Amino acid sequence: MADALHLPQGGTREDIYKAILPQIAAVTGSVDDAIANMANIAAILKQAFNFHWVGFYRTTAPQTLTLGPFQGPLACVIIPFARGVCGATATRKETVIVPDVEKFPGHIACSSLSRSEIVVPLVINGETQLLLDVDSDQVDDFSTMDQYYLEQIMGLLKRHY
């Protein structure tokens, strides 16, 4: 298991994703505990990119998300599928990128510092099981490139569901 995160100096965001993806695979590959793996993934993404908030929401009851491991300020604990970006992602069962959270109808402001957001679902047998939620304090901070790599990272958790 890795004991330190190795990041490229002066690299682009994509360079960083390319560097951390195999490290995340190595850290999670031998651990058969979804919570521990989510905790390490949140920590790695927070350290690598200094995003405002990085964390997971788990489907724990019908149409209900419950907070999982995260890095950042306090977070909303329970989110119904009918509310916010996480709820929209869970319902649509596809990644949602929000360039400006102030313009997203029904956005839940867990932190007033969040300006943009990307939420990536893990869908198993047609049901949303888990979400990776990443918030930035910058407007329009996420792209389809982030989506590509974050979806790859979520795929590493699939074996736990």
C-alpha cells in the first residue's frame, strides 16, 4: 500500500488525474472495505486538487442519500432524491456537471462557498448505489475531462456493490 501521494509538479489537471488514478487503484485494490476506500479516495482527491469539498453519498433507503466519507467543511447528512444536484444525479443515473450552483434549481447550499459541482453516480442493476460529489469554490471549474476520470475512479468501487 502507498504511504504517500505522488503528484506531478506543475502538471495540468489531467496530468494529476493520470498520476493519481493508478495510485487510487493500488490503494483500493487490496482493501475489501467500501467505507475505507471511499475515505481514501476523498482524501486523495482533496489533496491532489484542493477542491472545496469531496465526498460520497450512499443510497441507504428508497429515494434517500446519506452522507458517507468526505473531506471538507460540514455537509448535509440526508438528501432526498427529489432535491439538489445529488438528488438529480441519483434520479437521472448519470453524471451531472453544474457550472454555477446558484443557477441550479433546487440546489442545496450545504456550504455558501461552493460555486460549481460535479456529481458522479455508481449505478448497479439500474439503481443508484453511491455518489461521488465534488464541489469547487470556483465557478465553472469542472469539465467532461473531470467527468471521465471521476467516472473511472467510481468504477474502482464497483466491486463493493
